[in-house]
Amino acid sequence: MKLNFQGILKNKLGQHIEVNVKVVQFKDSGSYIVYSPDLDVYGYGKTVKEARDSFALSLSEFFNYIINKGTFASEMKRLGWKKKKRKGIVYFSKPNIKEILSKNSSFLDILSNKNYSSYNITIPIPKIPA
């Protein structure tokens, strides 16, 4: 599933890549929640569509903020992503589920106490210049 993603996520060369992240979707207190534990970003709404649209907007704002502030690498590291370099290109690999669960009690609560569905989505992430 691909979400409609708004935002300019390109490096100075105008390049971008896509990454696959886990998303969980559940209902809580009458609202639908869409959450990516890989990025710790939420969206919510009265319908699944509203929640997905809210998530896409939150994701856009998240990336635009950390790119414009120059904190992309430090924020990804804080979230458990590993910075790697291959053939002069810097990229990030996401944390595994055990790493996320050990640091994220909210996600553990979702898995333990909510009726949820999970799926992967593909989103654009900028290539970070070396």
C-alpha cells in the first residue's frame, strides 16, 4: 500500500529514495490511529481514510522539519536507524522489531492491548549527501 505523501524530500541533487516501514492501524476511543513505530509518527481520524491522510501529513511535517533543521541524521539515529555508507552513498537501515519494543513502551502497549492490523508502506526518504 502506498500513501499519498506530500512534501519535498529531495537532496541538493534532486534525488530521493523510497523506504519500506511498518505501520499499525487500530481504533482507540472512537478514533482510528495509524502509527509507524519505525519513525514514531502518528495520524488519527474518525475514519480510516482520515487517519491515513493525517498520518501522511504528520510524516511530511516530520521529514520537512528534520531536513530543514539539519537534524535528519541525528533524529534517525535517535529512532534507532543505523547510518551506513556504500559506494559513497549514505543510507539508513531501520531498527528491528526487538530494538523498537525495547525502547518504545507505547508500541508495546499497542501490540499487547489493542486490536490492530499491520502492514508495510513505501514512502520517499531523501538521500543524504556524504
